[in-house]
Amino acid sequence: MLMRARIYRQSKPAGQSGQAMTHTWVLDYGQNRPRHIDSLMGWTGSTDTPSQLQLQFPDQDSAIAYATTQGIAYDIEIPAPRHRRPKAYADNFRYDRIQNWTH
């Protein structure tokens, strides 16, 4: 049973608010063989090398073009649009602010 590859846009790190490194598209191969536990060290291993690869592309079209030329079945995950709410530091001191003043 062959798993399908997944094409998605890189998400931002949870601990950072910046958008750097989120414009690349990633192709992840699915796992085709089961993983096994090494009896000596206890590590989880696999003989499925493609499942350990992550290919990065500058845009979605080039990731799709690569997958189709290589004959890889794929699923595309379109990211949800990000809603930005501009805030200003001066809004903390407005006379008609809704929240309670805490200090």
C-alpha cells in the first residue's frame, strides 16, 4: 500500500510571531513500510528512506510539477487565510477602551 505524498505550506513556529520561513512549500512522502524498534538501543527505525525526506519548493506550482513528473500521488493542503488585526500601543491609553485598567 503506497501512501500519498502531502504538499503543504510551511507553518510559522509556535514560539515566534514572525512570518519568515513560512513562504516555502514542502513535499512530505508518506510512510510505506512499518517502523520497527531496535532491540539493542530501543530506537525506532525504518527502512523507508523517502518517508524521512522533506523537499522544499519556492511555490505550490513547482511542488506539483515535481510530483507529477516523478509519478508521485499527492494531496494538497491549502493553508487557511491569516486574519491580521492591526494594533497600536496608543490604544492601551484610549479614554473609551473596553477592558479594565489593570495598573
